[in-house]
Amino acid sequence: MSYKLVERTKRGHWIVEYTCSSCGGVFQTNIHKFRRKKTSMCQSCARDDRLKKHGLTKHPLYIVWDGMKQRCTNPKAMSYVNYGGRGISICEEWLESFQAFYDWAIKNGYQSELSIDRINNDRGYSPENCRWATPQQQNHNRRMQYNNQSGIIGVIEYPQGWRWYLTHQGKQHSKRGYSSKQSALNARNLFIKANDLPHKIQTL
């Protein structure tokens, strides 16, 4: 494994620079970490190499991970406009390592019938903002409709006044005739609490 010494840290440890034998990228790391790897590949390539040996590239989670990367980083992907195109990103830990994503998924309730869901639809993919959800849960967490000018999910203004709405188990619930956005929102929140629904409680 070839490398060159770059500089010493404040603690006296050497920082080395090396070229990854797999991707060709140039990287820097602590000399002790480099020697422990016993390979000239970068961390990401080394992990991918281990995954290939273990056959995890054929796991359904690999398809989930690759799809997530495509829609967030590839402008040619069909869904990019709704993800990477509007600022949705992937945390560095997951972006660089399928193994990190795989480990998180297994520890956090992954099942084949569930899909990865962002808790806050305006934030990216990360352990803190993701969960495994049913299609119904994802529907509860969907973004605001494009024609909603109220700034609140499930609250919309009509010529006759304000109205709230939500969908649960395939059935839509709604009520109109409110004099203000706040009163419609309050009524929607009360309905959610009274029926113990999984929808988010919102505030203006």
C-alpha cells in the first residue's frame, strides 16, 4: 500500500495521502487508520467490496438505497425534480455507505412490505428524519397539495369560507364553513386528537 506523508497533527500523528485502488480518488487519513485497513481502497469502496463478497447487493434494501441516491443526486432520474431538484439530500453517512444504511434499516424495523418515509417532507434522508412506514402512514405524511395556498396541510380556502380535510383508511373526512384559517386548523387538530389519528398536529 503506497502513500505519502502530508503533515503531523497536534498530537503528533502523521496524516497520509493515498490514491484509492478502486475509484482512483485521492484521500487523506490518519496513518494508523490507513494501516489498519490493510487495503489501498477508500472507506466507501472497501465497504462496497465487502458487500459484494457477502452478496448484499442483491438484498431488497440495496434497491431502496440505490433508488434513494438516484432521486436525490441524479438529475436524469425521473423523480429528481421532486427530491434533489427541491433540495432533498441524503446524509453523508448513508450516501457514502450502503452498509451504514443497511445497519440502520435492520435496527429500526425494516420489513419488506414497508417503505422508507421522511418524517419531515422538507428535510432529507437521515436516521433522525426517516422511518419505515405503511402506504397509509406515508399518505398521512404527504406534502401539501400544489394548489393549496394556505400554507397548512389539510386546510384550504373556498369562496364560502375555510375548510379542513384529511384521509384515513381510505375515507376522507372534511368540514367547511369556517370563518378563518385558524378556526379551520383548530377544528382539524381537535378531530385528529379526538379520534387518535396518526396525522400531525399543526400550528400557524
